[in-house]
Amino acid sequence: MKAFAELLDRLLYTPSRNGKLTLMTNYFRATPDPDRGYALAALTDGLPYAFPIRRIIVELAENRFDPELYRLSRDYVGDTAETLSLLWPKPANAGAPPRLAEIVERLKFIGRHQQAAELASWLDRLDVTGRWALLKFLSGAPRVGVSARLARLGVAQAFGRDVTEIEELWHGLEPPFLTLFSWLEGRTGLPEKSLTPVFRPLMLAHPLEDPDWEALNVAEFAVEWKWDGIRVQLSGRGGVTRLFSRTGDDVGGAFPDVIEGPAFDAVLDGELLVVRGGEVAPFGDLQQRLNRKTVARAMIEKYPAHVRLYDALELDGEDLRALPFVERRERLECWHRDRRPPRTDVSPQLSPASKDELREMWQGARHGGIEGLMLKRRLSPYLAGRPKGHWYKWKRAALTADCVLMYAQRGAGKRSSFYSDYTFGVWANGESGLALVPCGKAYSGFTDEELKELDRFVRQNTTERFGPVRAVEPKLVLEVAFDAIQKSGRHKAGLAMRFPRIARIRWDKPAEEADTLDHLMQIAE
Amino acid sequence: MPAMPAFETWLRPDDHGLYCVPGDFYIDPHAVVARAVITHGHSDHARAGHGAVLATEETLDIMRLRLGEFAGGQLQAIAYGDVLTMGDVTVRVVPAGHILGSAQIVIEYRGRRAVVSGDYKRHPDVTCLPFEPITCDLFITEATFGLPVFCHEPDHGEIGKLLASLAAFPERTHQVGVYSLGKCQRLIALLRQAGYDRPIWLHGALRAMTDYYMSRGIELGHVPAVAAATDMLAGEIVLSPPSAIGDRWSRRLAEPLASFASGWMRIRGRVRQRGVELPLVISDHADWPELLDTIRETGAEEIWVTHGREEALVHAVEAMGLKARALALVGREDEPE
């Protein structure tokens, strides 16, 4: 438990991705089974055993501490579990600290009335970091800024493997992942294939650059619309259907409307969208349904989910990945015509006769739910990762607006000494005349040199400070590029930009000439 | 036997600080006064411009280094253990274990003894003499960490964390925020105790006090200036004032990993607020158990609490069956570390 507690403690405060990977890599190499497997479970899908941590913390705190001192401490620290971990006295003869595996394995059998006593005995045997980590761990997701994908990447790097190999196995494995680690350490062969749905690592596209366009032979490529949803894999086997995100996380819980159809045996590649009456809804609608564990009926009716399929990796037990794209497409269309799974359709193929026609299609791509074109080489097999020269994404040209820099915030990690996160606004008619309304935030798109200049500007033009944030004199115009803009009730301006980034710094342009809110409203979808 | 005068008749807080009436002096006053007794050299205790100043030789040296000609009109040194008569009281100073030269002030008046602790700690510290508990009737204590959530770690464990991080991230400069007087030199000494013999690089603001400590015979090894470095100090330890963390100054370092050595690092919210990646719970103040143990050890019947989180400490002292009072002195920093 000590090593795991130290890992969680450091992960919590380490902002950089590489730093987190280093910490996890060291941990997975140095920690024995089955502890590391349970740690991996905690960092990815969580543990299967629920523990009523809130009720028990209150119960323990009430009985053990002077109520006045507890209240003052709780008010000062601001977090109940942390307060308990700090206040807990270490008894003289508590015994050796419990191993993580010991705790997890005990959780399986623990009765409701033993829970508080058991937790108390563990707390007795741990140091303050251990107590904090245990309470965090028992409360479900550890929330230390590590995604399931990053944790799997940490395991892969620890043993010099490609993360896609682990992702492919992942959904057939269970904590504490003994077969996985044994294979990673070269002690045994690949873990056995599972009888439940599996995730197959995705094939990803490169952005189409000018030289790619120059060299492009239209006849060699299949063309589809690029849908503005999220990439998913719909996977069925053994009577169960699962919906995986592009990183192999099971997101089916939030989309029962997609996975509760008739069973099938296939692995399908497609785009998750909200579709009403055949029309693709803006991305904001889909966002309402993302990042949830479960979903209410009303949400399903208001934002009906749909998977637009464009590839098949497996059909009826047959692995199609070695076949050329055109053949896989044909098999997919046949299969889909035959089975007609609800809430799905097949993304139509476009057939431009020439490069000019292709370009026209791309230029006309600015309408409902489409963010550009996908070009897929007709003869390419399905290759995991982002292989060069096979698939291209050709996003429609970005929109731009001239906005005024209003606030800047310090970045993290390498950028911690720079004001690198910028909030910008446009002019709107308010009660007291024309005023700036914040309409977005960007922290990319500029060079290192430009970052230094922006940082200098912020420091020299600060009007107010709020902790790590500075308000600046509204006089610098930023040309902001974004993929789309939608009306949104969540933002003060009533608008939400997608992927805003700084396209240019307009040192030359007076702030009064920046764009207006009316203008942005006009171009919003 | 006549009734003993209440402590308030001869020791009282006013808007200049804590005043000893029969001795006619203030202890650590925050405003300019004619006669001051100073417990130690930190700026919220040793202020500029008093008329006469009585303190240990080290504290006076530190005041001269920090304040120059404004250290005071007449500076008088008093050695640990020496007894001095001031008006109707006697005064003596004993080590407080806080920083070099730090002292508790022991005042005796008509058979009654009061001890003003100043800032103190009970954790071992090779850069100053250890705290000496004095039996007394009135003990006036600080309460910087006066909440039961503050229980400082053994220092060697925290130093171990720093060294382990250095091994895990050899490409990054480990920039540790430290207060320039006391914490800086103690951290260096702790690293040397742990066997760390590489150079420890110093921000310019830490130079004067570190040189002073070394001139008093405290071994700190090779402590070069960051300004003299020829590369970005990847994998090295750099000490700087806390304010230089994430500041432009730190851009000269290799992907600096922000660390901070302070008792406040016990609280996760504080760590996040400061943008610290590697918190080290190393404090020069007494933690909660030390506060309570020290109060018990003095045998005092009455406890006054000068600054910090007084409410909890007053509550705990009253629960011990003693009389307690929060002085709420103005002018102390909220985070004097």
C-alpha cells in the first residue's frame, strides 16, 4: 500500500503527461503481483466492490475526535476524507501496513457491519499518505489526473510494449491482471482470447497536407464525409454488445439506446452522433450525453444516439482487417442490409470524378454535422495506429474572428512561468454601451517566440490580479481560428467555439476594430 | 501570604505588542518602541527602528544584516543563561530551537515566572540549539500550526522523497522554495546529513544568511550561486525563495520541478494553490503534539496564545484544565514560516 499511496500522491501533483508516465512506469516495474494489478484496476475501470465510504467516514469521525477540534480542522482543511487522514492517531502497536491486495481481497467478503471496524484497523496501520490514498481509493475513482488510456500506456511503456497490444486484450482481462503481467514479463504467452466483446485498436487518419494533396490520385481513394461526432467501436460477441471509445474505454453505460438492440457477432468502426429524423444534430447535443455513467430516459428521447458505420473489422467471427478497404466496405454493406441493426446506418460513399470535384465537395462541406472529408486508400488493410499514406482527414477550412485579449492565466509544467492561457472577447451592446464579452479561451496556435511576446504583453498591461489570473488592458487583438461555432446556454456570450486557437497576433489592429457578438451569432450554427 | 498579582497587571498586550510593565520593555513589538526584547531575527518579530534592542548575539547580527543602520539605536547582546535586571524584573534567554539565535524570554517578577516562547519547535535541528523547556507559571506560546491536523513528518523521510524524485526525474532541476533565514540552511544541513554531497545551488536572495550561518561554524558544504552556473542544472537541487517558483527567474532552470519545504505542505489545498509538484513537510514551528507536550512540560497554570490558529489550541488547553487566553496580537504574518 505504501508504494501505491506514494504513486497516487505524486500523480496528483504532477501536471505533465510524461511525468505521470515515468511515475507509473517505475511503479509497475517495481511492484509485485497482485498489488500492481489492483493498482492498475484502480487507475482504469475502478474496483468492482462498492464501499459506502461517506457514511463510514462520518461514523468514524464522530466517535473518535473532540467534536470542536474536528469541526475546526474540517473547516480549515476543506475535505472530510483528508481531515480524517490527518487527524487519525497512529497507535503504538498497530502492526505492519496492509498490502493493497490484502485490502482489495478483503473487500469482497466484508460484511456491512464489519466495514467501519475493518477500515479503522487499516487506517491504524498506515501512515498519513497511506490513509489518504486508502480513503481516496475506496471512494471510487482516484481522480489524480490519469485517464484509463494513460494508465494502460504506463503499463505498456514499463515493459516496452505497444499500447495497442494491451488495448486489444483489455476487455477480456480482469483485475489483478496476472496473465497480462506474466505475458508482459515474458513468462507466459498471450492471455487467452475472451468470449465477451473485445476492443480492436483503431486505425487513425493523418491531416491532409499540401504535398499530400499534390500527390493525390483520386482514383486510388474512397471518399466519405467526416462526421462531427466521436469515433467509436461497436463490438458484439456472445450475446453482449459494447460501445468503446477510441481509446478502448467502455462508454456503453451512457448509450443503452445503442447497445440494447439485437445481439450480433461483429466489430464495427463508426461515428457516434445524435440524429433526429435523419438529421445529424450539432456536436453540442452529443456533448449532453458524454461523460456519464448512466443516462435518464428523457435524455435518450431528447438526444437520440446513433452510430454511423464506415468500416468492419470482424463479421461473424471472421477477422477482416487484412482485406482491402473496398472489400471490407462491401462486406459491411451486405451485412448491414441483412441485419438492419437499429440506431445505425452506413456512411455513404462519395464519388468525385476528378480532383476539382473533390475540392468542390470539400469547399461545400459546411453543413449539418459535417466537418470535412475522409479519404481512404481503396487497397489499404485495417492497420492499428496512425500509419502514413493510408487515411487522410481533410477538415474544412477553419473560421476566424478577431477577438480582444481580456484575461490570461499561467500555464502548468513547462509553461508554469508563462501566461499562456488566454481568454478573449468580442464587442457587444450592453446597458452601458459597447463592452467586451468573453467568448472563448485558447492556449495553442502560437510559437514559443510568440508566447514570450504574449507573456510580456500580459505582464506589462495587467490591470487586475485574481490568483493565477490577470486581467489585461483590452487592447491586443487576437485572430482566433475555430472549427465551428454553436449557440450555447453555458457561456456568457451565448456561444461556444470548437477547438479555438490563436491563428495570428494582430499587434497592428486597434481593439475597436475587433469583431462583434452580432457577427459571431450570424455565423453560428 | 498576599494574593499574587494577576499576570495581566504586569504583562499586557497593547497596540504596539506585548508589554512588560515593571520592566518597561516590549517583546517582539510590531511598532517602533523605546525598548524591545527580540526573540529571533524573522522580519515579523524583529522590526526596524526600535530605540534599544536586547537579543542574542546571533539575532542582533541577523538584524544588522537584514536592516543595516535601522536595526536599532542601541543593540545589547545577551547570552543564553545570562540573567539581566530590567526595572523590577529579571530577564534571561534560553534556546527556542526555531532558527539560529532564537530565544525564549524568561521574565521573573515577585516570585512569578513567565516564559515568552517566540517561535519554537521540538524537531531536531543541527543549525541551532534545541528548545529548552522551562518550568513556569505563565507560558506564552505561538500557535502557527495550532490544529490537530498538523503533525509534521520526521525530516529524513521528507528528504528521502526529494532524493527519490531526483533519481526518478534526473532531467529536471528540483527547485525547492525555502524561507531565506532558517529553513534554507536547515534544508541544506538535512541534505548533507542524508549523504547528499553534490553542490546545492542558491538563489541570490539566500546568500547573505547562508554565509552568516557558515561563519558561525555550521557546515553546509559547497553552495554555489545559480547565477554562476554554466548550464541549466538538470538533475540538481536549487534553493530559492518561494516567490521565485513559477516566476520568470526559474526559466533559466531545466524544466523546473517545483518543490516547497514548509509545514503548510501538510494541507493538499495549499499545495495545489502554490502549484507545487513535490511538497516537503519540513517546518521550523512546533506541530500540534509538540505544542501540547510543551505546554504540559512547562507546568504552567495559565497559557496565552500569541498568533496562529488560537481557537483550537485555547480549546485544547482548557480541556486540559488550564486557563487559556488568545492574545490576538496584530502584525504577525499569517504564514510565518
